[in-house]
Amino acid sequence: MSDENPLVLVSNRGPVTFEDGGMRRGTGGLVTALTGLASHRDAIWIASALTEDDVEVSEERGGRPFKVEAPDGGTYRIRLVASDADAYERFYSIFANPMLWFIQHYLWDLSN
């Protein structure tokens, strides 16, 4: 991967989350799988602003990408995207989890 082609990661959860005035490592299998790659490449990780603190940090940065030093030692360039609560709920609970998760895990035939 060259410097001319940075890696763009887009996921619901990012490598870190902000909560109670602090920062902690993001949770989930995708975060675990991608943190090593993202910390060693020219990458930007775009993720949902899931907590009130995430939204606040995103607004403080003007919605632009910023670098963070995660509790696990990795350095990441992230952009947190705040969404309308109703739109997020419809996307996550109606589209992403019921459909995309099963497709990505090769379980599209489960209902038969």
C-alpha cells in the first residue's frame, strides 16, 4: 500500500471510544481484527460517534479526522460521525445487523 493510496476503514465501532471524560479501546471483533492494520498503515478509520462524549469530541474537531493514542498503544487517525438517532437505529437494527452480519459470515442461507 503506497502513501498515495491511504487505507480507508469504515465501521460502526472505531478503535477508541470516549466516555466519562476519558478514552478506552473500542470493542468488538472487527475492532480487534483491524487495529493492527490501521496502526501500521496510512489509514483513516471512520466510525460512528456512539456516545455523547464521542459526539462532543467530533464536534470539537469540526467533524474532521484527528489522531489519537489509544490505551493499547496504537496510534490511529479517526473521524467520528454523528448520526440522527432515528436514522442510526433504522440502519443498525433493520439493515446492518439483520442482513449484513449474516452475509459477511456466509449465513445467507440460514432462513431456509
